[in-house]
Amino acid sequence: MCADASHWIQWHDKYVRISNPKDTVPVVYFAWPADYAVTDTTGVAHNARYSFRNTPRMIANDSRLFGEYPFKQYGQVPLQPFAFGGMEHQTMTSITRSVFHGNQEDVIAHELFHQWFGDKTTCETWADIWLNEDSQPWVRHYGRSGLREISI
């Protein structure tokens, strides 16, 4: 379970399933009003909409690599202060607000990856946690290369 409380703007996007284009997965975003309203894309200001813009493409890319997205929805919510890059929960990722400065899609991709490896399947013991975390350099390389191929 993921429970975060604040005064947020909420907006929606969707991922069209590769396995069934008639089926969509709601993608829900949350951000503070000031971070939602920003239009600057240089990384100077927190820009939530710009930072989350490729999430459906990332889901599609990961679905091609690891099998169809395993859940009925996905969402992202910022936290501040937050000492880590992010923490995925089944269908919802809490992510540090600093990601809104742009050029940190690897953090978003890393947490999204855990929907397959960490939430759909999980390690039997903490001794096996490397299966979730140590595969990340591979995922970042192939995930980003896939995004470059499908970016608009």
C-alpha cells in the first residue's frame, strides 16, 4: 500500500497495451500545483508534466522487453523531503521531487522496472535482492536505447 497526503493536482494519461490495443491502462500523475504549472523545460524549475511525459512510452518499452505491464493502472507521486530517488509500490511510485528538474528519466525508468521485478515477482529472501537492483544498469541501457527509438 502507498499512502501520500498533500494538496496535489492530479492528471491522467494512458498506456495502450501492446497485447491488446483496445485495452488501456490508466496512468495517474500527482504534483504540487506550482510544479504542474511550470512550462520551463531547461531543468531550472520543477516541471512535473515534462518529467512524466514519457511514462507511457516507458511502459510500452518495458512491456516489449519483459512482457505486458502486469497491473490495471500505474501512477507517480512526488515526495519532498525524500532521501532516495524513488520507491515503487504495486501500481504507484513515490519519487523524489528533484526528478522534476528534468534529465532524470533513468530514475523513473528504474522504479517502473520494479513493477515487473519487485512487484509482479519478488525475491524469496533479502539475500536475493540483487536480482531486483543489480539488473538496473542493463535496464537503463536497454530502456533508454528503446526510448530513443520511440521518442517523439
